[in-house]
Amino acid sequence: MRKLLPFILSAVLVVFVAAYWVLNYTGNNADLADGRTCVITVENGMTAADIANMLHKEKLIKRPESFRLEARFMGLEGKLQAGKYEIEAGKSNSEIIDILARGQVKTISFTVPEGYTVNKIAAKLAAEGLGDAEKFKEAARNYTPYKYMETNNPDVIYKAEGFIYPSTYLFTDGMTEKDMLATMVKEFNTQINHEKIGDAAEKADMQLRDIVTIASMVELEAVFKEEQPRIAGVFLRRLQIYMPIQSDTTIQYILGAQKEEITFADTEIQNPYNTYVNAGLPPGPIGSPSLDAIKAVLNPEQTDYLYFVADKDGHHRFTRTYDEHLQEIENIHGPQ
């Protein structure tokens, strides 16, 4: 037996060396690299053999048998996950197996700009080919996974309005409109919890929904971030003395489009969101505010200003009386 041992060890070594050579020689797909990036879909129930054949058909691997052998050698043959993947031609078998085993599925980038409404986000999703605008809007209509989003006000169009966090997201292919909405709203919740906004709201004796509503107007009024606390201060002071907020941003929300100049007739529109004809807050947020705007409402600049008007570069001129306000309008636009 001792005489046979060297031969057995030699045979085992030869097998390992041969396997290593096969895996490295046949698993190296560098000569298939031609600049292509293929999108492949691994369906539920597909075996490693099915996946190997698909990859071979797409000219991403040289030999299906070597792919299966390597997956088995890596202990991942039964752990390749379903999903849609982007695979660059020229990747080795082991690299592809690693991608599939980790579920590193194809992602699509989508950005929600600050101040965007549900309608604008829905239109952007549709324009970028990521979803159906109507399905997204329908999902946003009554979506309230967190208590602070709840409202019984029948005039609220979308209960998720204002609670979609402005950020860039990586969505996986095949996500539904409701899945995407849930991801955005969850991010809002994550961010406000991280910044302890709920605690600050409680300390200020304000409802979070009201804070977000005011912040959504501040977001859309302020071109420059540094003006947000002062604008928030004006809105809060008006609310304190029961003076209508009179924010053009709420008129834009009613109109559903950005209008260069709001007319007197626009301010007379009979609508619950019109802060010219209705005192107090509108029924709900009118867009997605940034954390900066939310913090501005919680930490407003304390002044006795009641009016502001934007000059030609987007900065605002703040005044205490209506006569001063009219004078600033004339200074900017000339005699009316």
C-alpha cells in the first residue's frame, strides 16, 4: 500500500492540475471581447445548463460544459439567481458566475429633482421608458405606508405627494410603478429618521405633514438655498397672524404647469390649493421638498417681513408692508 501511495497522490495531483487548466483555459473568454454589452434574462427555474447554453448562444462564453464545471467547482451551480443582467463580452466564466450568484442585476438610473410633483415624476418615468405615468399616479393616490402621510382631506390629490425623496435611484428592470414609488417614499422616511426630523417637529409642536407642505412651497419659491429660511419665516409669520400665504407656487400646482407670470385672474381661481383665496395651508404638499427646505421650516429666520418678490436673477427682495412691496415690484419691473 505504501508503494501505491505516491502513485495515488500523483494521480490526484494530475486531476487537479488538469481541472485547473481546463477551468482557466476554457473559462477565459477574453477572445470574445468585442465591445458588446449583452442584456440576458435568467428566468426562474432555469438550471446552470440552461444558463450556460443561453450565454453560449449570446457568444459570452466559449463552452457551456466548462461554465457548468466551473460553477460546480465554485459551489455555486444551484445558486445562480433569476433576473435581468448586463454582461460585458470578454468576461471570464468565474466573473459571470459571480455576477449571477450575487444577483447583480441590471439597474437603471432615475433622478427625482427637488420640487417635482407626482405628475412630473410620472411623466419623467414614462419619458425615460421606465414605467406607465397613469399607473404611477394611481399608485401615489392613496399610498400612505407611514402614519405621518395619512390624511382624511378629500381635496388631496395624491397622498404620497411631498413624500417622494428627491434623489437618484437605481431601479432594477421589471420593477412595477408601485415598487418604484415605495422605494422613493422609503428613502424619504430613511432620510428624515436619520436627520431626526420627527423629533424636531415634535419640539416645534408641528405636524410633519404640515412641515412638508410648507417646505414644498419654500422649495419652489427659493432659487437660492440660502433664502429658504427667510422665505419659511415669511410663510410662518403669515400663518401666525391668519394672513393668506399667497404663494404663486400653489397657483402653479393648480395649473399643472410652470407659468412665467401669474395673472390676477389666476389668483382668483376657486380651488382648495389656492393660497390667495384660502387662508391657512393648502390641503397638502405641492411637490417634493429637499431636506434643506424641511430644515428651513424647522429653523426659520425670524424677521418682521411679510412680503417678497423675485428680482431678475432669482433673488428675492423682502419687505414689511404692502406699500414697500409695491415699490420693489416697480423697481424691478418698472411702473405698472
